[in-house]
Amino acid sequence: MKEKGAAEVETVPVLRRDNRGKAILTGTEKAAIFVLSLPDADAKKLLEGMQEDEIRDISRTIVRMGTMPTDVVSAVRQEFLDRFDAQVFDIRGGMNRVKDLVVKALGKEKGRQMLKDLQQGPKNTPWEILNAMEPALVATFLSSEHPQSVAMILSQLQTEQASFVIDYLTSDLQQEVIYRMAKLGNLPPGAMEDIEESLLTELNALGATRGVYSQEGGGGVKKVADMLNQMSREISDKLLAYLDEED
């Protein structure tokens, strides 16, 4: 009989099954099957999180392992997934956690640049801020502005938000603003630069940062009609009557 050389390894014994047909496997054999069932990149990540002796035991088992039946592989994968789902995880966010993940994923240079961008925060435009504010607060904020400025500002807001804001303006200011908005038409970006700059200064207390003007809004009859449709019947009727008188 030929003796086994030093470089030779034992082959895995014939797969044993219990009286219900379930494969009888050790924990290491199950781990080896699960690793082999994963894509190479995922298997590599899994092994990187193990101790050296665990990797050695799994590697030895893989060397001895032949082709596993599909039902055995499926059962092992399901067992691991069930255990994973049953765990209670301590998931924590925050900048420290992001630092670890981003630097590991992108490397030091790219990771640091991304972290720098994250720490600077989002660059909101004044229009985004005004759209997110309570309409009553926006109305108070605009109450001291010239009607033309108010009309130009509201023309850049979402139609629903603009209609809610107008509900909170005084009756006289409502009429002035609606009339001016109807006459505005579409505004080129340059027409709003001074107003945007002024708004950013006044909204600075809310944490706004310099944004790029990117609104596609504008005034005009359609904008006003859409806004009136979302206002209370009483206010919209009064404003329509005022517009008819002016025209």
C-alpha cells in the first residue's frame, strides 16, 4: 500500500445523514460550506473578520471537502441566515463611525475629502429653507419686504407653500403681491441674485449656507391661478376680484 506523503491530506469522509436525511456536520464544516457558497469578494470579507486559528481550521476543511449536495448547501446557508436574523445588533451612527467606514472603503485621501464635505454640511438655497419653514413664519419674515420683493420671492417657492404663505399676509399685501406675481412672468437667474443674497444674510440664523441659484420657478398667470386654487375660497374670490379691477 502506498504511504501518504507529507503534502497529502485526508479526504473528507462520506457525508453522513441522520434518520431524517439531514446532513451531520461539524461547526467548522458548516462554516466552510457557507464560505464556499459566497462570492469570492464576500468570502474574503468574512474571513478578514475571523481569528487566524479559525481561518486555518476552515481552510483545512475546505481542502478536504469534495462537492456538496445542493440540499446540504441550502440548509447550511439558511441556518447561518437564521442565526444572523436572530441576533440583537448594536447599530450606532455618528461621525466617528462614518470615519472608520469611509476611510476603510475609500482610502485615507479620498476618505478624508468626503469627511470634510460631510462636516461642512449641505449647501441649502434660501428657497429650500423657505419651502421647509412654517407658512406663518415665512409670512412674518416677509411682512416688512417691499411687495415686489415678496412677489419675486413667492414666485420661486413651491405653489402649495406660496399659497399658504399668502393666506397669512395682510389683505392689502395679498392684493399687491398677487397682482405683481401675475405680471412677473419667468425670471432669469440673474434677476434674483440680490434678493437671494439678502435672504441668505437674514436666514443665516437658521444655519443656511451659500447655495447656487437653481430655481426654475417664476410668476405669471398660471402660477397665480395654481396658487389661488389652493387658497381658501373667501381669500381667492377677493383676490380674483381685485385682479379683475386692476385689469
